[in-house]
Amino acid sequence: MRVIVRTFSELCVTVGAVIVLFVVYALFWTGVRADSAMDDQIHDLRDQWARQEPDPTAAAPAPSATPPPTPYRDGRPFAIMYIPRLGFTWNKPVLEGTSTATLKKGLGHYAGTARLGGTGNFSVAGHRRTYGDPFKDFPRLRRGDAVVLTDGTTWFTYRIDKGPYKTVPSDIEVIDAVPRKSGYTRPGRYLTLTTCDPEWGHSHRLIVWAHLDSTQPVEAGQPKALRR
């Protein structure tokens, strides 16, 4: 009987240690790695944009020579998002796609939805917890809050109109060009943000919808929403 009790006690201690290690991994280590990965994505983007800055002495191309927009590359960053409501130091890279590997490195743009600033619904997903907790404070978002993005040439300021709205993962209509439950009734330039709910689960989704409020060239400085 003593052997059985001792064995059971040791098993409990082992299981407890494994659980503690898993929690540490989920809370701390994935966050450290994700923060580093997101910083790398932002650093690479800014380097890329710096190399693409136009020569002010060069002649402007003719309108007919303007090239079509470059397609977003799967798993690659193309924009940086800022949400002042979540803190003036909050900024995350936006990458193309929503695969598990992509969402470990930042926010993910739903392939097939609108381009940033374009007509339609520019839709973005992010983790609520683990992998840097990018949308940990998602429930704090309110109507009128700004969501600001840049692609290195333009600032895009969206304003939240509705949310957080709770739904189920199968409700894919939330990223339609004109989401049925958003309150929008006609085509426009919209933004949808999605994350998991509850905080440590994924049985539901939280959604916010926003409209494009303004744009300005990067050369004009930061938009008003980002100024302290």
C-alpha cells in the first residue's frame, strides 16, 4: 500500500510539474518568441520601405506608367497596425494569411478580402492569448476608436463603428465585403478585426467593424490619432 501511495504521489508531482512548465511555456516563452518575431517583421518592413523611398530629384512617372499594386505574399508582412486604445506603444505587423505559423509572427490578413485601404472589407485576425497576446485587450475597443495602419507610403485611419460583437467560428459572413451584421448596407472601405473568445479558449470569436475615415501620405507626418 505504501508503494502504491508513494507511486501515486510521485505521479501527481510529475503531472503538476508538467502542467506548470506548460503554463510557463504558454504564458512566457511563446510570448518572448512572438515579441521577437514581431519586432523582426517590423524592422524588416521599415528597412524595406527605407530602401524604396523615391529620389526627390527624379522625374515623376507618367500616370499611365503607374504599376499595378504588388500582390501580398503569403506569410510576409506588408503593413504595421497601431491601436491607440490598446496603448501608444502598441504596434503589430500585419502579414498575409492566417495560418498557424503566420499568426505566431503577428496579425494575419484574411486572403481574399480587400487590400489595405481598398474597396471591400480589409479583414485581419490575431491571437487573444499566447504568441505575444496581440489582442489581449480586444474587449476594451469601443465605437469611435481609431485603428491606424501604414504600408510605408500612406497612413490609413479607420474608425470603429460596431463591436466587440460575439459570434461562433463558423460565422464567416463577418468578413464579407459588406458584413450582414455590421450595420453597413452598401459597399465601402471597411476593416474587420477578429480574435478568439473566451480569453483562453476558442469556442467563439470577437469582432469589430470599422470604416476608412481618412488617409494621408507618410511624408505628411503621423495622423492625428497617433499624436499624444
